[in-house]
Amino acid sequence: MSSLIEPVRLPEAAVDAKALLESIHTGLGMIPNSLAVLAHHPPGLAAILAVQQALQEALPGKLRELASLKAAAQNDCYYSLHDHRTKARRQGITEDQITAIVGGREAAADFSDLERLVLLFAGQLTRTAEVDAAILQELRQSLTSQQFIVLALTVGAANMFHRLNFACHVELP
């Protein structure tokens, strides 16, 4: 199926969208279609970019990617699975761990206790928006308040992107 909303291409972008897209291209060396679709509404794209930047702080990248990959697997979001597999590898997540997450078999892979908690949190929050009290309590003992908020925002942002990707039929480049 083709994209319902076509990504905005840099040469055709409006002035306010062009500056944002150029910034993305400078940082990533390319413009992901999920962000190029958002360029139809530059204030929304600017807000998303600000949130993404803020999420780079406080929580280790490996934990952020575990949460994002779990949410993508839970939602079966092909676009985000593709994107976060690559990012997960860069954060040191092994192929066995990625395969276990995507297949819903985390118990079969070698994860630390904190990594397992992050995966459970991301899975439950994505699936039902409710997380078991015991998982919340253990996470609060392991993470600072700032890290916990970044984790929750990471899962929420991932789920927002999945819905956008599905709604707009965003395709891989």
C-alpha cells in the first residue's frame, strides 16, 4: 500500500518546514519518512523534534532503545521495527536480544534485571496503558525520577509514532 500522506521532500518544502528538514538531514544524513510526513505541519514537527532531543538525556541509550523496540514489536509497527533494530544494534543490543524482543520471548535472552523491567514496562504500557504495581515499584528503586519520566515519555512517543505511521501508511524509504 502506498503512503496515504506523502512525505514532504526537501526541494518542495515550505520555508518553515525546509529549515526543520535541513536540520534533520544534517543530523542524520537523511530524512526519515515518518518525520517528512510531519513536515506538512511544521509546528508539530518542531515540537516532536524538541521532544526527541529532550529524550536523549538522563536515561541510557540502551534502555531507551529496549523500550522503543519493545513498543514497536508490541504494536507490530514495521517502520519502527526497522528503524529501532538499527538503533538497538548501535546501543549494543545483540541480535539474539533483538530477535527475542521482536518475537515476544524476552525470557529466553540474556537481559539484566533492569533491562527486563524496562521491557515489561514498555510492553504493558503499550498494550494496556497500565503497568503492574510491582514493576513500577522496582523501576522507581532503580531509576531516578528524571530517568523514569524519560522512560515513560520514550514509550509514549514511540506509540505516537506507531499510530502516525499506521494512520498515514508511512513507508520505508
